[in-house]
Amino acid sequence: MSGNISRRPRARTLLALGISASLALTATACGGSGTETGSEGEGEGKIVFWDNNGGVRTEVWKKIITEFEKENPDIDVEYVGIPIADVQSKYDTAIQGGGDSLPDVGMVGTAYLANMVAQGALDPVGDRIEDSPLKGKLVNGMVESVKAAGGEKDQMFTVPTSANQGVLWYRKDMFDKADLPAPDTWENFYRAAGELTDKKNNQFGFTIRGGAGSVAQALEMMYAQSGIESFWDGDKTTVNDPKNVEALEKYVGLYNKHTPKADLNNDFTKMVATFTGGEVGMLQHNLGSYTDHVKAFGEEKIGGLPMPPSSEGGPRTLVSNPVDGMGLFKSSENKAAAWKFIEFAASAEMNSLWNESAGAIPAHTDAADDEWINKAEPTKAAMESLDDPNTKIVQLPYYLPDWNSISKADTEPNFQKLLLGQMTAEEFADDLANRLNEAQAEWSEQKG
């Protein structure tokens, strides 16, 4: 099956880089390309900031900006909220449109960082961190993820601000009523999915993500169940390893049996709304939806656990979640002011404020012991699982320029076919593996 599906040509990334270089050469006085170098400026005046999750995080960013402008009255921050589903295309369009189209500062996740680095849009920030109060204050794991995702050896192209982790959310009240144990093992998870389902009364054990974002979520479920500890075996991906295929079959087997049929088109928003608005027992998502669950049910009725180990007493195999960060754009004409804003937003107090709002793990080490983290049991459990020496992190290849397109637009339609029975789990996994192996070979060739 996979051999019959057309793929993007191997030279696509080189073509994208060629387009970027061409734009740099043909830029006019009306605005340069995203790869042109701006200037430090005077450390005052106006800067433009792009939020990569506009709407959802607008309120907390407005608070941070207000506090920043109080301390820096000579700097005016223009906030632009970009919907999370549109952010990569917005950045790509702005890069190709020229320097005047880009912000001075923007939130950039590791899932699409390599693509922006390849187009020359971002300034390295490692040296700036070394000369700032942020030196030695950023969680090492997030720093390493940012470096790996950028694909340029030890260079850092964003200042990390937060990380997420996959969580099994569950309705404690429904579990108590059914006298079910918490879904802390895969046996308990699948048992609960079945016993909590009562289709006649529109009650389901689980809600699955069938629309946008489905593939990344499926990978979390696959590796957590299979126990496979690495995304690569040499230069070939382990995505289609028989253990992962078996795990995928079990996962998608829940659809329309122990999940609503409408889950086929679930993106993040619809999936969370299905969980918070109906009689659904469990949801797999990251820490970012914690506040939604608490708002819907109250802290006493909602539970959140790290992904269970593949076998009882065995190690957890957690898929790396994207690390969010603040990027300094190369084309900015006011980098000194932009860097002041990055330093302020990434400081312990502001980083803690943002992550408390998002329900995510702070990047600033001084924020890690704040009271709200100790009160947020799922966040605390996530941090403890990451500190557990038995936990194995499966690093997704965010450094591949094609990673985001492969894991989204190229493969999400196939996941819907899989749910509908129009494709087998083996066919799905083989097709995804072929795309990834091709992208890895291209990347390795370019790196020499």
C-alpha cells in the first residue's frame, strides 16, 4: 500500500532553502527577506511579538506585556495572536514576504523550529543567554531539546519557556461509581474504556483524536504501550516495529466501539470539548488542557496520570513533547529591545505566571518549586516521572525540516482511513516509516 502513495520529492528542503536565498538576493528597499540581518537598535521603541497560541494564551500574555511596559516605559510591545493551527504557515509566508512581515520576537515550538532555522529566520541566542540573568537558570532537558530540534549542533535558536507531557486524564467520579481502579496500567486503561461505555445512554470510556494532531497523539500511545525506547534503530525508524503496530491496532480499535463516532474529526479543541461536555471517562492529552478539566469538573473529580509503563514494574517510555520557546528574529531592527522582552518573559516570576495559566512545566528552574506546582497534582506527577531514572524519553525528530508536514498534512488523512477500516495498522505504520526514513536520509545527506 505504502509504495503506491506519492511523496514529496527528496529535494523539497533544498528548494525551500533556494527560494529563501533567492528572496534575499532580490530584496528591495521595501523590505528584506527573513534571512537578512537587522540591527540592535537603541533598546527602546516599538517591537512586535507573535503569540503562537493566540486566543488561548492571549490573556496571560497581555498581563506579562503590561508588567514589562511598566518596567520599560520606553518600549512598546505590539501583541499579535496567531491561532496554533496556522502558526507555521504564517511564519513561512512572512519569511518569504520579507523582513518587514516578520515580528521582532515570536513564540516558536520545537515541532517547527528546524524549518525556520533552515530558512535562516532566527538569530542564535546561546551567547545572549550566557551574558544574561538566564544563564544556568533554564531546565537542562528543555535546553537540550531546543538544541536537538534546531538541527545545528549545539546552537540554540529559542529561549525555552515551557514543556508539556502526555497525560491520561480520567473522571474520578465515574471511576468511583463503577468501582474501577485508576488507569495506571494499560490493562486498567482498556478495562475502563470498555466498562465505562454505555452507548444507549451516550456514555463512552474514551474520546480519541481523529482530526488535526492525531498522529502525534497516536505515537504517544504506541511507544508508551510497546516499550520501545528509541525512535531510530540506526538510520531506520522504529515506528513500524511489530510491537508498535500491535499497540496501534489496540488503540484505534477503541474508535466507534468505546468512543463517540464523531471523534473521527476531533482536533484538540473538539476532543477536549467532548471530554468536558459529555459523559466520557478518559482522554489522552498533555498538561495544557488541565485548566479546562478543572473548570468543567473541579479538582476533586479529575485525575491525571503519566502514561503507564509498557509492563507492570517496567520503565515508562514517554514520547518527547514539543518545547515552546521565544525566538529572536534575524530581520529585527530592534534586537536590544526585543531581547529585553525575552529576558523579562522568561524570568522566574513571569515564566511561572505563564505556565500556571497553561498548566505546563516551567523552563526557569527557580519557578519549579512554586506553590501552584505542588497543588497541581498532574503537573507534579509529570515532573516526577521525568526525574525518574527508569523513564525513557523517545526523542521525536523535530530537527527534520519535513517533520511537521509528515506528521500532520502528509499522514493525518491516513489516520482517518485507519479509523474507518480503509487501511490496516501495518499499512499506516509502513507508509509513515517510509516517509520518515526518506526525510532522515535527505537530512543526513545534507549534513554530510
